[in-house]
Amino acid sequence: MISSRFTNKEILFLKGWLKGRNFNKALKAIHIAEKGHIGLKRKSGEPFISHPIRIANALVSLGVEDEKILVIAILHDILEDTDLTKEDLLKDFDEDIVEAVELLTKKENLSLEDYYTNIFFNPRACVVKIADRCHNVSTMYFFNEEKTRNYINETELYVIPLCSEVSNNYPYLSNYIYSMKYHIESILETTKHFLSDKK
């Protein structure tokens, strides 16, 4: 199903939920992300901010109430896609949050295997990476066929095993991971079916 267009209601919901819990760091993260991602677009044409906001809202809907996970979700692309630096983030956020955001930032000189291995040792980063992949596989209809196949391959090679490893090693996260893994696998199987019909 093609997701509905992004609206400010999604940000307002998240801000209201965060205010109700006095999650002021997460509110600060939204402000920084909105400012940092301004003018950037997703392949769908939606504002880029829609991506971290939807990930955070999805985590809230799963019952995540760890403010640091939500902050990391909101900021997970900020170092990769904006001019903000690690030092900028450290002015407002704890070192463990910034470390997780840095782990989630893909670097040109780092192999995919090392990238996912590094993430594994940070449980909060794991949850956000899996939630990030949940949203991205939901929008693969904007990819060309080659990118879609590559994305499916990466997801099956690294993200699905990461889901299993996180559930086994961090059992307190397993309920969140199970739901997201099921979502990812369902979309992958459906997409592979349509791709096979193209041959």
C-alpha cells in the first residue's frame, strides 16, 4: 500500500506525545532535524523530515518509551545529510546518543559488514536501524529495479540477521524487533514476487 502524504499532523502528534512525557531532548531533536533537513526531499517528493518523524512515530506505536531511542531515530540521518557535525550534536545531547547517531551514519570507507557489525553492539542503534529499514522498504516503489534488487539483497544479508541477533542478545527489545522484522519480511516477499513476474 502506498503510504499517505506526509502532513504536519504527524509532527504535531509526536510533539504532543513527547511533551506529555517531558521528553525535552526529543523535542529539541525535532527542532534540530526540521532545521537541518529543510529543503531536502525524499524520492517520493515528500520533505525529508517525514522520514525520521515517521520512524519515531512508528516506534512510539510499538510502545517504545526510551527517550534516547526516539532522539536517535529523529537524528539518525543528520550527520549524513546535513552540515551538522558530531561536535554540534554534543552541545545538546549526551555522548551515548551522539555515538549511536554516528554509528548509523554510513561512511564511504566502511564496508557494509563492518557498518552492521558496529551497530550490533549498540542496542539503541539496532532498534533505530531496523525501524529505518522498515520505513525504507515501505517506500521501495520509488526505486528503480536495480536499486530495489540491491536493497532487498542488503536487507536479507544484513538487516534480517540483525533482527534475529538483536532478539537473541537483547531479549528486552524482542517484542519491538519481532513486529518490525515481520513487516520487513512481508514487504520483501511481495516485492520479490512482483520482480520475478517482470522476468
